[in-house]
Amino acid sequence: MESSATSLAATPPMGWNSWNMFGSEISEKAIRETADAITASGLKDCGYEYIVIDDCWSQKESRDSNGDLFPDPRKFPNGMKALADYVHEKGLKIGIYSDAAERTCAGYIGSYGFEDQDAQLWASWGMDFLKYDYCNAPADQAAAIRRYKRMGEALKKTGREFLYSLCEWGGRYPYLWGKDAGGAMWRVSGDVFDSWVDIWVPTYNFYGIGVDTSFDIAARVYEYGGPGGWNDLDMLVVGLKGKGQVTGNGMSFIEYQTHMSLWCIACSPLMIGCDVRTMEKETAFLLTNREVLAVNQDKAGIPGRRVRQYGSLEIWKKPLLDGSVAVALINRGSTGNDITLKASDTGMLDTSKTARNLWTQEDIADFKEELILRVQPHQTILLKVSV
Ligand code: GLA
């Protein structure tokens, strides 16, 4: 029988998460308005489904007299059940956050030792998703496996279906045991910032990951993702433009497009991080291109891999269910360059092939042996190649 994680996350989960934009200033108002905007803007029709409340939602210092977590009344005056009902009425799902230690990353109360009680509470509110973080927890892999399993079992015991999202940042190889712990997605890197290159973040005392680095991370772990368990490259920074919690240098349109192309070809979950209430046209364009999203959501569920790299130029390939392949031509360098796609890169030899540019949704060429395309600095051309 298919496990519930497999049927729930048969393709990479899609949605929105509060952290990148709102950080600790998350509120019921922001969540309601986001649910409205996701519905009204057409994002819901594209498949964005989960609205996840990240860190800082609870009362910071204590549990209530029953030992239950409770939402900060300033941020969530009507409580979580009413909010979950509101989100469900829109045909969307709702997620919550906690940490496998006594404190979360932002220092709020965590769930260690209260796994069953917290899972029951979230189920009673109608939560559909849990992101479970790993700050302030022991560094070793065995402890992480124990702690993640413990919560995975607690979620199962509630009888409610939860999509369980693991967030230990990849260091303890969660792709080897995440599914076994009940997880359907697991982070494979530290936090991605709104920046092309890695940046030092003094507030957190760590390096924020830039999109350029995510290529190398995705290339290392691609073989571990698939239906029911996905490598999570982190929330999207598309459209943040220097605003929010993970501020960096901001990125250009071309860089955001490359970011989206990588997340799609690598089969990463697509959790929007920007403020969708005030989304610009260009951001909507990047988040709602159905041919690009179809690469991410392809039912074969095979993460793309890097097939060739020369200098800062790369070619990635992802086989699709209909026998065609998605191909990404990527220029990570700072000068424009020609990239040659060879028949051998596609696996389709000795036959005439059509290349369709998925971002512009146009068939651009027929070729047999090779196709040469000019790729701008930091640009990705995303193609579908079929015979
Ligand atoms: C960690 C996680 C982030 C976010 C913050 C919240 O840094 O990796 O995604 O959840 O904690 O404090």
C-alpha cells in the first residue's frame, strides 16, 4: 500500500511560508491576507497549497497551565483553530512550526519532551503540515534520527494527515533516514538568502546561502529525492527584492528566474517566501509559469542532475514522464557565453528533436546533433526537448 507520505507528496509540495518575509512579526492578519492573495492571484490554481506559519507564533516563554503551547494573543487574537478554518474555507491547507529541542531557532518554546501533546494540539486545531526545526538540539545524527522519529510517530498517532517537513539543514544526511522518520521533505542546506552569492549574516552568526551555491548542493543530493520524500532547497526568495527576514543583496530578474529554474529542475518543494499581497507582475510571472511548474510537478518525480559542467557553464537534465527531457542551460559566470547542448546530453541520439523554451513557451529550434544558445550572465535557459 502507498504510505500516506507518498500519496501526500507524490510531487514536490507547493505553498507559502511566513519566515522569509515576516520573521517574528507573523500574525493572523498576515496569514488571512496571504490566503486571500494566494487565491485571488491565481497562485492557488497553479498548485500552491500549504500556508505555513513558521517560528515565533507561540507565546515565547511558557506553556499554559495544561502544559500546552499557545499562540501569542497579540499576533493571533482569535487563536489557531479559527485561522485554520479560514484557510481551509479557501480550499488551502495550513502548517505550523516547532523545534526538536526545548527552544526554537528564534528562542521560542520547542516541542522536545512534549511531542505527543503538541501533535494532538495541532491536530485539534486542524493543522495539515509541520515544519520541525533543529536549533538547540544535539549535533549527532543518532539523536536527530531519534528526535525526528519521535515527532513523526506523534503526528501519526493523531490520526490526522500531516505533511512532515524536516529542517536540520542537511548535515546529518536526512535524505538517508528522513522518510523512515515519517518525513516527506528535508532541508539540504542552511538558509537561502536573497542573494546570488553566500553572505555573512551578523545577526545570526552564519553564512546565508546564495542561489549560486544551491546548484552545488542540489548536484550532490539529487539521487535521494523522489515521490514521497523530496530534497528541500529551502523556501523561495523570488520577489523579496531585499525585503524581509532573509535580506541579502537582492537579485535581478534573471537571477530570480535562474533560482526558480533550479528549484523546478531539482524537484525541490516550492514554498513562496515573498509578500504575495503586494506581488509585482514580474514576480507573479516567475511563480506562475505553468510549463516551468510542470517540470517540478512532473509525475515521474525524477530530480534533475548536472550532466556536464565546463567552467561556470552547466547543463542539467531531468527525464519527464512523457519521454521528453527538461534541460537547463546555466551560466553561473559573469560574462555572456554560448552553451552547446549535445544530443548525448539529452540521451536522445540520432533523431531530430524539438527544443521548447519553457519560460517563453515557444518552440525555438529543431536539431539533431547539437544546439548552441547564448546564455547571459547568471541566466538559465530552461528547455523541454522532445522527439
Ligand atoms: C531556521 C530555519 C529557517 C527558519 C528559522 C526560524 O533558521 O532554517 O527556515 O525556520 O530557523 O527561526
